[in-house]
Amino acid sequence: MSTSHARIWVGVDAGEGHHWAVGIDPDGETLFSTKVINDEAQILTLIETAHERADEVRWAVDISGRASALLLALLVAAGQQVVYVPGRTVNRMSGAYRGEGKTDARDARVIADQARMRPRDFAPLDTPPELVSTLRVLTNYRADLIADRVRLINRLRDLLVGICPALERAFDYSAAKGPVVMLTEYQTPAALRRIGVKRLTTWLERRKVRGAFEVASKAVEAAQAQMTVLPGEKRAAKLVCDLAHQLLALDKLIKDNDREIRETFRADDRAEIIESMPGMGPILGAEFVAIVGDLSGYRDAGRLASHAGLAPVARDSGHRSGNYHRPKRYHRRLRHIFYMAAQTAMMRPGPSRDYYLKKRAEGLLHTQALLSLARRRVDVLWAMLRDKRLFTSTPPVTQTA
């Protein structure tokens, strides 16, 4: 069967339940526009339909996460060329097209048209290795668990304020396990006063709580500061008990997840190199690998720093030059990884702390000095991975050819 076009572009507005695909020709005319269920058979039918229209098909998607995992896997398996058009680009460029309405079909056409007009501006997509995909699943799950933990603690503290404000102030429930264990049984001032410090200490020690006496003393002291029974105390105490049990169970899930992340990350050949850098533990290292993959998408350390938002962006106009600003388009999580690693390394004696103190002496604020240190560490980590060399406090000697 003869084809009507040498090449066409297919834009896919990806979603969890379904995708919308629009194919356009070299002149930007729409060839087909169809809704596709996120199902293997329907996606294969879409690929076959596209190839009936042209000898060569170029694909573009706006989501590179789990929602488009099946779509990308089938396209790569079929040997198709796929590029990633960011959703921000689609949103901004939609205003340049006729009409104001927003539909999946319109977004898919914008995606295809941008891939047609700007073939060099968008990064190609490929299915990541199994280890990288596993780390992405585990680190994303960990982020969800941490967010759930924050919500649970906020609810627990809010309920405790309505029972005994002094007891809510007495402990940092996000950092200490002992007070949370206590709340599984004793939540009200009256109950804490009845049991007393000695018996509460014994009860906590049986549950292997560290610093049981200190926890018991603080709790009973807070209970003795309030004799008034607040309205709704009985029901609030039951809810606090439930939340405390949920928080302990969630902490166990996070601990198990962290162990699996460490084991998976250390199966990577680069793990030892990444962990040798001060501040880059297994969790941050796993998140780094999950985001950057094999680093093939970055030409040099500058591109990696730019993706992390650590490279300033020029905003020159007319006679104004050298006007650099913080970028707005960057990977927030990747920036957080380098920032946290720099903050951890800065607290210990070594080259990172020396560089931080040097920047502070130059007049930079704490955050500015940390970001400067993070940018420098991007270059160091890049060189370590490139040369497959472990971190050393003294720079390697460069030999003249």
C-alpha cells in the first residue's frame, strides 16, 4: 500500500486512563485525531494507523512518567522516535493558536506541531533501564509516604491542642518515637496524672522506648499544668490514639522502603562513587540516579547544573548586559538533592565547608553560599562519574601530555 506522506508527526496528550493522538503532515494539516484507551491493543492499532499514512512517523508526548509508561514502552519496542514536549511549553504555546478552548485534541495538536517546527529543541525519550525504573517507583513512593507522615503529624498536633496544649508543646512528634508510643495508650491529662511518672516509665520501657524516664517526666509535668477538661476530649483522645497507631505503622513502611532503596541503589555500578561524595547518602544518591538516569541526556556538567536550576540565566536587553537571574524552569527535586547534600557536607570539616566559609566571607548570604557550593559540587560529581573516580579531599594531579 502506497503512503501519502514521507513523514508525519503524531502528538499524544497522555493521561492515566486514555490518550488523545493527533497526526499532522509537513504542512501542519491534521490527518487524524482520535482518542486512545491506555491499552496495549489500542496503542498498537494507533501505531499501525500512523504508519499507514507515512513512511516515517515522529512521535511527541507531554508526559514521561508512569501515565505514559505503556505508550512509551510500545513505541520504543516498535523502533519509533519519541520526543518529550513539556506541559509548560504546551500551555504557553496554546495561546499562539486560534481559539481559546482547551481540549485534549487541541493539546495533542499543539504537541505535534511543536515537534514538527522545533525538532532540535526537545529531548528524545527512551525506556530507562530496569534499575532506574525501580528507583523511580521507590523514590516516588517514599515521597508520598513522607507527605502522608507530615499530614498525620499535623492532624495529631491539632487534636492534641484541643485536649492539652501543654502536652502538644512538650514534644517534637515528628522526630521522637517515644511520645507517639505513649499516645497510643495515654492521651489526656487525667490519664497521665493517674499513671504517674514511675509507672509510665515502666510501661514505656517494656515497649523499648529510649529515654523512657524523660518522656514520662515531660508528659506528666504537662498533664499537671492543666486540670480543666476541654469539650470533646473523649472523642479527640480516641482519634489521637488512632493517629498514633497509623504514624507508627507508617514509620515502619518508610523504614522498609528506605532499606529497599538502599539495596537497589547499591546494585548500581555508580553507587560507590556517588556515596563517596560527602553529603550524598544512599537516599539522595538513589533520587539522583532516578532523575538523571545514565547522564546520556546531559552534554556536560553545565547542562546538569542548568537542569537543577543552579546555573544563572542571562536576561540582557539593549545596553543591559551581564544581567543574570535565577532560572524559573528547572527540576525542583534535582535542585533539592544538591542543596541538601551541600548543606550536609558544609557542616563537616573539609573542602565543602572551606568553600562555604569563603563565600560567606565574600558577603554572600547563607542560602546564596549554599547554592554556590551546590553548583561547584555538580562539577565535582560529574568529573567523578566521568572518570569513575572516588571522592578525595585533595584534587587529582593533572598530568601534561
